[in-house]
Amino acid sequence: MSFADERSQEIQESQELEQQQEKAKAARWYAVQVASGCEKRVKTNLEQRIRSFDVGDRIIQIEIPKTPTVKVRKDGSRQHGEEKVFPGYILVKMVMDDEAWQVVKNTPNVINFVGAEQKRRYGRGRGHVTPVPLSLTEVERIFKQAQEQEPVVKIDMEVGDKIVVLSGPFKDFQGEVIEVSPERSKLKALLSIFGRDTPVELEFNQIEKQS
């Protein structure tokens, strides 16, 4: 390859890179409604379709925003996991054009873009939905919430459940849950003390739910 050919190739690659950067700047985030429980499957399928249709310069990023969770089991142990911020939706950063729209819209288990619905002039049923990009404020709030939120504590316990105390001064006492505070990892239960129902605050790991 001659110097002139090499220079020409460098210029072409530089121009292509600039075009990709310009497209990336023009990309916006869109919310896409998907079938319940299929968020991860849709993301995987869409990533494959992006490669197959060669639209990676227009469909740039796919996210399923999640927040950390801590599930307290009946034995008091904790299981760390994640929970979707918006179940039934994925977020797609893309440059909206007809081809990119078709690639996303025709992905299995995709229902539709979130946007402004144009009602049908006649007949019944939904009209065409025009995708509306999320605002920068919305995008920042969503990702900030996913990144900075404290883990949500969940417990398989609710008001009215019967429990038995496993440790502490009230060990072996039985009672009924009257209040659950997941954020504090505590609950209140009515225990029969000296023949009277008395509200007592207990740690999650101090009690066991009775079947």
C-alpha cells in the first residue's frame, strides 16, 4: 500500500469515527415496554439483533436499572440481590430512525416504545405510538437512584403472622406481629407477658415465623 493509500484510509477511518461520535452525541434514552419478566431476555435478543442488522452505531446502549436488595430469611440470614427499578421496562440509548426503530420494535417480547399515542381516526384499538425520549433530568434521576439507593430490606413477614422468639430475654415466647420495619431490620409483636398482651420490639434474627 502506497503512502497516499495509507493516508486516504486514515482520513476515511477518521471521518467514520467522527460520524460515530456525532451519532453518539445525538443519541437519546427511550423507555421500552416489554412483557413482564422478559427484561433480560429482551436485552439479550436485542443485542443479537443489533449485531445482525449492523445498527450498533445507532442503538448504542441497553440498560435494565436495578437497585440492591437484602432479603431476610426466616432463620435471620441475609441474601443480597437486585431488584428492577421499573419492572416491565428497559431503557435504550439510540439515534431514532426508521431502521433502528424497527430493530427494537420487532424484537420478541417488546410491546412498544413509551411515547405519545396518536389515536386512530376510525375503528377501535390503539393508534400509532410516537417514541418520546426521556429528558436529561429523568435519565440522571433514574441512574442516580439505581447507583446510590441504599439496599431495600425485605422480609417474609407481615402484620398478623405468628412468631416464636428464638433468643434474648423473651426466648420461647410466642406472639403475633403488629408492625414490620424492614429499613430497621426490626418488628413489633404482641407477646403474652404475665398474662397480658405486651408490644415488644424484636430484631428479625431473633424470631422465626410459625407455619
